[in-house]
Amino acid sequence: MRFDDFLISLSKIKNIELPAETSHFKMVPPFRQELLKLQKEAIKTAKNAGVLALFYPDLNYKTRFVLILRKSYKGVHSAQIAFPGGKLEMEDESIEHTALRETFEEVGVPTNVVKVVRKLSQVYIPPSNFYVHPFLGFVDKTPSFIKQENEVEDILEIALDHFLDEKCLITKKVKTSYSVEVEVPAFQLNGHHVWGATAMMLSEIKDMLKQLI
């Protein structure tokens, strides 16, 4: 999709109702409800994080958005695909500021060039006890991405047309904390499997765009 056509759709997205759980449910792992029960008390003290779904024109003026592959480390989100973003810090003015700051730190896009369109529906992540607050935004020009070496393994530039193609919807086997393999819904994007909270947020974006394109 050409970026000017995408911007026309984006201008209307502010005024439509967020599909929220209706979209999230399509990509919910089968063990999520069990994890939520286990986290019933922990949820009361959940931390907050802000992430950014950043769209932009590539050099051919086709629409893309950016995801990151996190480094492998001793943690629950090791080597996972995610939006740029991170946890709310005391110096952050707002959770939106968190998303913009972290995007600059992780992929090098300056906060002052990003136009935030709207906040999307939050998603709770049981393993790390975080509420993630996603924002939808764009930049007018092709970014010069700069990878944060200590946290980001790779920067993934996803073509919007590829993402909207129903063929990228798959199921993937993952191992739960009980060492049992289960099938989860996922997006296959640029050769990577995107599932869990990121897939749930992507599902909402996809459903909103499908209403407008």
C-alpha cells in the first residue's frame, strides 16, 4: 500500500471504536486464562510499559512498520519479537512519553518527528506482570534506524501489505512453563513468528485498518 493511501485511512482511525478484546481474543494463547488466575494478586501491583506501533514510508513509498527482535537473555521475553518500547520510568511525563523515549533508545527514531495518532487497548502480560499500553504513530519520511546494541538483536521492517495478507496467520507450537507444548495463534512476518501480547496488539491494529482500507 502506498503511504499516501495509508495516511488517508489513518486520518479516520481516530474516530472508530477500539475493538479491544474482540481483536485480542483471536491471538490469545490457550494457556492465558490459567496464567491470569495465577496472577490474580500480582495484577494489583502490575508495572506499566509503553510501546509504539510506528508506521513509515520505505524508499519506494510503500507503507511499513517496525518491530524488534530482543536479545537472548535470562528473562521471560528473551529472543522475542516486540514493538519498540519499555517500562514507565519516574522521569517520564506520561506513558506516551515512555513509548516515544524507548522507541528512540531502541531503534533511533527521534521523538520530535513521530506523530502519535491514538492510544490503543492495553494488554496485560502475566509472565512479567506488566500492563502494556500501545500507541499508534507514524513518521513522514523513511527513518534511519539505529539499533540499541545491548537490547536489540535485529530491527524488522514489516510491509503493511504482507501483514494484512491472511496467509501470514499461522499456528505455532510453544513450550509452556509446565514444559508442555501447545499450539498458539501467531503472525509469520519476515520469517519470524510473532505471538503472545505483541500478536494481540497487532490483531487490533489489523482489524481497525481492515475497516478503513
